[in-house]
Amino acid sequence: MRAGLMSAAFGLLIWGQTALAGSILVVGDSISAAFGLDTRQGWVALLEKRLDEQGFEHPVVNASISGDTSAGGAARLPALLRSHSPEVVIIELGGNDGLRGLPPAQLQQNLASMVRQSQEAGAKVLLLGMLLPPNYGERYITAFAQTFKTVAEETDSALVPFVLEGIGGVPSMMQDDGIHPALDAQPVLLDNVWPALKPLL
């Protein structure tokens, strides 16, 4: 009997440690995949360092793929949730949907599906929003930006309205292609994400 109780207590201790150190899953595109840079220089790698410095034991799984769309992320997510059982899911997708002119309604459906699947798997969700340059037209730009806000409100998930705040449109912060954040922008990206992420840990 005593051995059984000790075994159960040990099991609870291990479970508690696992719960406290749940993983953070990042599902994104080139912005989170550190396109054009060494991945060790990207904002996700910097996040791992900050977590360690501040005493958080959450491992970070970067499942970001350059060029990915919300549809691609939605297709990949179920297997990622099964494999990693994350405590927090960061969704950084939509930019490529916008650059390709895909319908905002489709983006909204995909993001909402990803958020709900993550929540059903027991994870908290942080959405990283994106804005488009003015040449896409005011109507499309407005509908695109509203998509992230709507999904966050309807699913009660956390939101960073514009992950490239202080970066987008700033030549020194962008690579030569004018699309991807440069090395100096990576700490700024992390600083944009951190205030919304920390309360979820």
C-alpha cells in the first residue's frame, strides 16, 4: 500500500514538472524561420535565450517554414500538436496569404481552425498579426488586418496586432528584398512578441 502511494506521488511530481515546463510551439512562415539568416540569429532562437535567462524552462519548437500560408499551417498543425503537446502555440501566419491576394475570409477560417484545435489540445494561443503595404488597396488591407483581431476576439486568444511594428517600412530593419526582417530586427521582433507571450507562461 505504502509503495503504491509513493508511486502515485512520484507520478504526480513528474506530471507537475512536465506541466510546468510545457513546450512553446511556433508555427510560422519566413519571419519565424529566420529567412536569409542563420536560424540561431532569429527571434525564435532569441526567445529561447530569454526564457532561459528569466528562469522559464519551456522548450521551444520552431515549426516555421518559409513561404507557408495559413492553409499550410492548418494542414501541419494536427501532427505538431500530437507530437509536442505544447503549453503555448504561437501562430505567425497570414503574410503570404496577403501577398498572394488570397481571400481574408479564407485566412480567417484557417486561423480560427488552428486556434481552436490548439485550445482543444490544451494549449494557450498567441496570434501574431500582420499588416500589408498600401499598394494592396485600402479595402483589402483593412479586411486583412481585421481578420487577426476577429479571430482573437472570437476565440479569446492573445494577439500582437502587428508583429513587424517598428520594422516594416524601415529600410535599415529589412533585408535587401524589402520583405524579410534583417538581423538587427530580430531583437525588436522578440520585444514585440514578449509582452503578450509572458502572461501565458
